[in-house]
Amino acid sequence: MVLHCPVCHSKYTVDDLIREGIRDDLIDLAAFFGNVWPLVNEYCDCFRSGQWGSVGEKKKVRLLQELKTLFEKAEFECDGKRYRTDRAAVLGALRAVCDAEKFGFKNHNYLKRVLLSGSGKTESGRTHRSAPTGKRPERVSAEGLTALEENDREKRRAQAPGREDNEEGEIVRVDEFMRRKGIKSLIDAVGQKME
């Protein structure tokens, strides 16, 4: 389908508009990454199908958006488990993957494995001169909490108001107390003798 510009009357196609939008997205992503753009762009080249091939613009935008999410959240999923890391570790892992000079990647799993190893070692056992720096990834729960944060939360819950001690010294939440006593609301229990 050929369209005409209402101002200059030049001809263009819908495909031209789509390509222009993709290029605008690439420019926005390049601005987001700033001084690490060359490294991120080099990482995207790992997704080319052959040694001398190239990555299409649409695919590059998708890859860069996924990397942007990794940079912003500093969380990733690997083998059904979630991990939290920091930006320095992600940059170190990107350098390690680029130094491996591999190509033909289908997803970010290799990057995630390098992040998890924390040592910059690849599957071949080589250690890269640009090993990941920063903190080692911590496993997080489905709620996004590390094990230490979950322990702190449980300690706060144990000390929270709304808990009663029973005869054995066991800490019981109010809702559990009501369930055990067969009470539907605390107002119903007012004036009754509790055993």
C-alpha cells in the first residue's frame, strides 16, 4: 500500500513507517543504555545466526527491551527460580559473554548462567578477563524477597500485635484463636466465658 504525504506529496509505504518506528525505538534504547551501548550492541550480535551474519532490527529491539528490563529490575528467572543481582554484575556478565565470541543464541540463558556462576566461567571452563563483578545473584521468593528478608519478615510477624499466647506458651494469631474456639467474630465472644 502506497501512501502520500499531505504536505510534500512524497510516496511511502506502511513498511517504511514500521521501519522508521523500529529505528526510533533503537535510538531511544541507545539513549537509555548510554555509555554501555557499545557493549549491549555487541551482546546483541551474539544472536546472529552465522559468524558474519547480522541481527534484524525488530529482533534487536526485542532483545534490547529485555535487557532494559534486566537493567531496571536487576531480577531474572532461570530454571523456574528467580534471582536478584545488581547492575555491575549484569555488566560483567555481558562482557564475559561478549568475550566468549559465540553466536547463534536463541535466548538469554547463556547470560543468566554466567551471572549465576559469578566467576566469569563459561561452559568450556574458561575464565574471562572481564569476570562479572558486583554482588552474586541471590535467589528470591515468588514475592521477590531473599531468604534473609523472609526471615526478618517472619520475626516481625511473630512480634506483631494480634497474637495471643495460649496455655502451652504457643503463639497463636487472633484468627487461629477464633477458629479453635469456634467464634465467628470477637464481638460474639464478649461476655462469654472462655476456657
